[in-house]
Amino acid sequence: MADHSHSHAPGEDCSHSHSHDHGPQSPAIPQPDPAAQALIDADFVPTPLALQPDPHTAVCAPHKLEKCDKCNVDFVNTNRLAKLLVANPSLLCPPPNNVVSQQLSQMVQRTKDEGNALFKSGQAGPALARYTAAAQLAVQRPPWEANQFMREELSTVVSNRSAAYFDLGDYISALADAEAVISLRRNWPKGHFRKAKALLGMHKTKEAAESVRLGLSFEPQNSELLTFLNDIEKMQQKLEEKRSLKSTPAVSA
């Protein structure tokens, strides 16, 4: 038996109990609120699922699809979260949504910068490949990170890729990327500028002007859009003059 004999300082209260250290105690698991549990149980619908050879991928049992319209199930986000948690075993719970993966940010930035350097040197094709790689990295952000950060990062990369497509003469792909940028950041003038350029490449001057005006509604003093709108309007004026000359009947001598 351990010896508990010890002295007390003058004036110190000697009436106390002796506690024994039994090691760290496991926190008690709180019981769920009965009302909340009842609501969960009422909404619960059993979903038949199966696991793919990859043990972290759930699919619908009848069709073995990760997203199945017939079974009305979508395991895409669930599987993505499961793989992230398995890949990060030390992550006990998701961090606050204002914390972003600096390593991923650096990878996206470095890949985008490589694309920018190639594009500036006149190599639009290789630049396009680097922008695509940067976009693929940007969409890998875990779901608990702030969605706005991913939108800004991805829209910048896709905007640059739209410029590369335009430089290669692929105006349809340039337009598709510009539309994607606008869907990600509608109030960013650059997306509307990219869309207008693609439309102009397709000889759709009226639609290009409308796209620029929409961009100016978010930033009325944007110099890039104002200059581009002025150029488009001059083009429209020249086209109208050509049409009027063609429609004017020649006067015989």
C-alpha cells in the first residue's frame, strides 16, 4: 500500500481527501435530443447500396452506379468525403471553413503560372494543358473549405483557359469556358469580357455588345470593358454602313 504520510505547512488545512490518478477519462457521449432523433427517424428511408472493389466507393445495389436516377441516389459527395477522411487518418474532424489547404493552393497557383508563362510566349496549346491541369487541381478542394474560395480560384483558371482557346481559334470552347466563369462569378467583369470576345470571334457583334453591357452593370467604370464596347460599336457602325451601301440601288447614267 502506498504511504500517504506527509507534512503540512504552518496554517495549512490538513483535512482533505487523497485522490488516485486513474489516467485520462473518456468523455461521455451525449445522448441525442429525443425530439431531434424522432424527426431523423421519421425522415429515414433505407437505401440499398453496395461497395465497389474500392472499399470506399458506395454504389446503388441494383445498377452499381455511383449516381443513379432510377434509384434516386447520389453517392458522389459521400464517396468523396469518405476518401478524403481515409486519406487523412489524423483528421478527427473537419477544420473551420475559413482554413484552406495551402499546399493545394500553391499547386494550383504554380500550375496556373506555368500556363501564363507559356501563353505569354505564344504557346497557347501547351498553356491550355496547364490551365486544364490547374482547374483539375482546384476542384479537388475538400467540401468543408469555403465554397467562395474555390469559385474565385477556379474561375480565374478557366478564364485564362478561355483566352487560350480564343487564341487557338476555338471560339466555341472559349465561349463555353466564359459561360462557366460567369456561372462561378457572375459579378466578375472578366467573365463577361471573355464571353464577348468569343462571341465577336463568331461574328456575333450584337450579342458581344450585350455581354459587355452586362459586365458593365456590375462595374460601370471598368476600363477594359468600356474600351472593348467602344471597339464593338465602331465595328457595328461599319457593318451598318456596308449594309446600307449594298441596299442602295445604283443610279444609272
